[in-house]
Amino acid sequence: MIRLTKSFILGILTFLTVLIFWFVFEKENQTAKVIFLDVGQGDSQLVVLPSDIQILIDAGPSADVSAKISRYIPFYDKDIELVILSHPHADHLRGLLSVLKDYNVKNFMFAGANYESKVYSDFLNILKNEGSNVYLAEAGDLISYEKDPILKILAPLKNTLSKNFKGIHESMVVSELSLGNKKFLLTGDMEEFLEQQLIKSNSVEDVDVLKIGHHGSKTSTSQKLLEVAKPEEAIIQVGKNSYGHPTPQVLNRLNKFGIKVFRNDQLGDIVYQSR
């Protein structure tokens, strides 16, 4: 008769638990999804594709984003294939400092406009040591997965490397994500000035989901943008704040167009999954 010790039994149970977790995670990992991460008063979107491929757009205002990301990426996967920074304000950028520490960022894309801040300077210095391939975002750029374009860069409309802008929001990286049968307009902190430029250049198409610009600020999400983009749903990435975000003007506008609104401060992480 074989006698099993308590520690050996616990070891088997631990192994089986890990095995079951891995099997469930791998099965779940075969579907593409985009997660609008609840990072408080900031922006972060994580695109998870089959075969352990990830795209991260912005990373919120704090190191908490790494723990958020780990919920959707297998524990053994320490690579993020592409990180895109919409613009270098801290509520979109600061979390990238922890991402660079915890993950190997293979490729990085940004507008490259001049902007003075300590967190941005620290980030660029760390990025140099990371060894990532660095790309400048410009309208017309396409990011493909298995030969199919899934992410189209809509702005900046021209090369912004080392250029000075009156407001850094003018150099925003704006993109359109195609995931399954849904299209998402990812706006960062795009304000009405850039909205009108994109509309004028015929860059805005019908989309299913609009990521509301600038956390619902009154300077964004114009009536004209809603008329052209025709979203059915809107995501507001917002947390507790003193700015009045999202503003009544934007909420009323969305209500007028019959657009369903989902907010991180009310729902936590918001996940769209492709079947």
C-alpha cells in the first residue's frame, strides 16, 4: 500500500490547479478582445489577439496598470508586441514606466512632438535602454495581424517629429481599430480642432464604438463628429476627478444621438470580445 504524505498531496493539487488555470486561460486566449482598462482618471486600451499578441495604447496615470494588464496576459508572457502613446500627458503616459519595467516592449509608436515634462523625459531615457523598435505615427500607417490590417492611424495628419505645438493635443495619435465585426475610434484626448481636421480630410468613417475624447471634456466630442462617426456605443475612460469629467454637455450630446454610454468609473474594466 502506497502512503501519500500531506505535502505530496498538496503538491499534486497545486500542480492540477495551475494546469487547469493554464488550460482555461489558453482557451480564452484564442479570442481577440479589446479592454478599456479602468486606470482611474486616465486612458489605457489593451488589445489582446490570439497567439499571445498584444497592443497597448496608453497606460494611465500610475503603476497600477501593470496589475491590470496581467489579468489579461498569460503569466508566462512578458512581451508586449506594440505600445502606442497617444500623447505625453502624465494621465496617459506615467503607467508606461511600470510597463517598461515589467514587460519587454518590442515596438513603440508615438508622434514625437516636443513636450517638456519630467515624466516624459524619464520615459524617453528608459525607452532608449529598452531596445524597442521606435516608429513615428502618421496618418495612413497600418498595423496588421496575420496579414489583415486591424489598426489604422488617422492622426497625426503630418510628420510631427520634434515639432512644437501650441497645445500637445494637436499632435494626438488617433486610430481606428477593427476587431471582429466592430470598429472602434480611439481618440486619446482629441479635441474639436483635430476632430474637424479629420472630418475635413475624410478620415472619419462610421464606427460601432467611440472612445470619447479627453475623458468627456467639453472641448471634445463635437456634434459634427457624432454625426459623421455614427457610433452606437461610447466608452468614457474617467475616474474620480475635479475637472467635471464627463461634462453635462457631452453626456447630453450622446443622449441626443441615442448612444449607449459605458464608463470605467461605474463599470471597472470594459471588455469587448470577438467571437
